[in-house]
Amino acid sequence: MNLMYNSTRSNKETVTASQAILKGLADDGGLFVPETIPALDKSIEELSEMSYQEVAYEVMKLYITDFTEEELKNCIEKAYDSKFDIAEIAPLKKADGAYYLELFHGATIAFKDMALSILPHLLTTSAKKNQVKNNILILTATSGDTGKAALAGFADVEGTSIIVFYPKNGVSPIQEKQMITQKGNNTKVVGITGNFDDAQSGVKAMFNNKELAEKMDKAGYQFSSANSINIGRLVPQIVYYVYAYSRLVKNGEIKAGDKINVVVPTGNFGNILAAYYAKNMGLPVNKFVCASNDNKVLFDFFQTGTYDRNREFILTTSPSMDILISSNLERLIYKIAGNDSEKCADLMKALATTGKYDITEDMKAQLEDFAGGYSDEAKTAATIKAVYEKEGYIMDTHTAVAAGVYNAYKENTGDNTPTVIASTASPYKFTRSVMNAIDSKYDSMSDFELVDELSKLSGVKVPNAIEEIRTAPVLHDIVCESEKMQDTVEKIVEKWANK
């Protein structure tokens, strides 16, 4: 039986997994969701004896049902290979009373690699299955990490091209250098004079522009997405929560069936939504702790039931979470509305027109598994310093937001359930913020001096992702106003088409 996918905003469009992956966004602007969330069909004991790649197959086969076993295993093998600097792919490190799920051992040292290593293979396989003749043009907005991971994943992949938009002054120096030095004849990086929400809104507008789609088709291109709005991004993220639980069992930290808490530093809501889907598949999760930075729109939502983006946008040291429109929350809203696409569409319309919406008391009651918290800049820096001094373990700013929120949650609730914290990026991506948190004396050093100093302090070798950009030339220098994003895409495509 094929698992089919609907839009969160209308039940009129039903597609296969491969079609949902190809399209990225539904025609009505909604996000694709499975008609039902499948249950795990292997026991935790069985999963605990499997490799990461084997667990990935057991989870993903339940969602991507129109791929053959050979096709899906081929995608998994190509994704989770020597690009990762550790055979385990996503190791757990115990520190300061929690288990840190290190999701940054891939090519671009951020958790986005976990899904974006496999998405190009899922997309090209889906294109063949659906007899797509056009070049697949990936349009992506990034708050820092998705962009580089998508660029690395799609660079020179036949039949694909990629354009990444990022807020010119809203990412770390290392994040920007990683993107603007990206090689590949099919890659373009564009800085916009706006924030991530502007970039994301611009990309969504292009997806919904039928006239533009016709123009692209004439040029031999069709749009798809590498953002977490694409179900092909979300499904691989479910895997590492199942894997983490199975490792805790394998290592004797918990028994099969014991509950865990999951803490996720959250911006666009995709990473924590993947954990929620894992619970719905049967993974024993007690609480999802949604950790926000100063842009605490999600914290306020879980406190009040009102989602309100009408507030100041704050640039923080955890830029991948500097987001006020959390796109993937729409999938949760759809679920707690009883899969009522009309209700979900109304709420999303309210968000687009007024910048806010309120959920019903019935919907609120279904969020009891979620707890929210936020960590301001001072608390985040203090968490990095405290854990380093106590444990010698150095975490990045986003992970520190989660750790700070978890410590407050534990203190307020007395909940000592074994807890997995999603460690979403290497500290090497945010060296200045991390090193300044440990000691302000480091602020006088250059970015790459800080890299070497971090290596000395942590005892962790400088990752290849950092070494390769030390002297890499800048290959992308386009900057545009957010209102000119479509014009910029049309010019880039025209040049590619005329090559």
C-alpha cells in the first residue's frame, strides 16, 4: 500500500511521496503531510542492533512507499558515507546530565547535513520515477545552515540547479564564507538586504507564482525546495531520533519502553516536528522541550495559544533560530486541528494578513506534550562557559540555547526523565560567539585564529569544512533587495539557459 500525501490547506490534492518531494510545496501553498503517520514495524531491540543506515531504511521505507527497496537503499548509501567524519553518523555524548545528539558530523558541520545529504538523491530518483524532463531548480531561503548544506548536496548533481538566498547581515562570518565560496556550475548564492523571514516569504511567493512557473518551464526548469517545507527534508530527520533512542537502549542507559525527553533549539520548527512524528510512530517520548532564543515567538505560542509574529526581529548569536515565521508549525497545526485543512488554511491566511492567529482550546489541549522555554543572549553565553568549565565540553550557541532552556525546565519541573538534546551545529561554525562566551579576551583574535584556539581548548580537530574555506576564493557576490528576488532568479536562469 502506498502512503499518500495531502496538503495542509486542502484535501483536493493527493500525491505520492515522490511527487511531494518533487513539488516541495503544494499548489495551494500548503505543506505536504502523510495521510496517516505510520507505526514503526521493527522493535526497539531490533533497531538497537542496526547501523545508522539500516535504521534510516526502516524509518524511511514507511514514508517513501513508492520507492523500491533498491532505490531507497541506494539513496541512503550515497548520503551517509565518508562525507561524515564518524562512522556512527550521529553520536550521543553524555555531558552535564543530558545526552547530546551530535548532528554536525557531516560535510558542512550542521544538522542540516542529516537531511540534505540525502535529499538530492531522493529528488533525482523522484524525477526519474515521474518522467520529469526539466532541470529541477532548487530555490532555498536560509538563516545560515540550510544554505551551505543544500549547496554542498546539490553541487554538480546532474539534472539539478540551486539558488540560495540568505540575509546579507544576518549570518555568522563562517556561515557566509562557507556559502559564497561554494563551487559548482549549477550553484548561485544571493545575499538579500532583509532578514530570513523576507527571504523565506520571497521564495514561497515564487513557488506560488503560476506565471513564473510557465516562464521557467519554457526555459527548461521547474522549482523544488530544499527547505524543511519539503517532506523529503522532514522524513530523514525522524531517523536520528529513532536512532538516538535505540543507542540509549544499546548502551544500557535506558530499557526499551522507557520514556525520554527531547530538547530542540527551534526556529523553523522542522527539527522538533520530526521528533513529534517519531513519537507518533511509537517512540516513547515524554516531553518535547521547544527552546527559543530572544526571537521567542514559539515560546509565546506554547504559553498562550496565540502565534504572533508582530514583534521586533532580533539578531542574535544563534542566527539559525532568528525566525519569526516558523513554517513547519503549519504541519503541527493541521494535526491538532484534526487534519482539518480548511481550519488550517484559515489560520495560515490570518497569519499572512494580520501576522497572528489563535488556536482553539481543543487544539491547545493536544499540545500537552510540548514545553517551551527561551534563553537570552547572556544566559546562552553563560551556559557555554559553565558546561565547558565543568565538563570540558564545548557546544555551539544554538545547542547552548537548548541546554540553558533544559536546565531551567528541569529546575522548574523536577522532571529527571533521561533527556536527549539536539546538538545542531559544530562550535566551529560560531567560533567568535563561542570563544567570547568562554573568555572575552579572545575577541581580539581573527576568525581563523579563533578556530585554532578552539581546537586547542576542545581537543577536537578542526573540521575539513573549516579548513577548506581558510583560503577559498569568493565565487558568489550577488546582493539584491528582497523585492528583487524574482528578477534575480529570472536573470540567473536566463544565463544558465543560454550557456
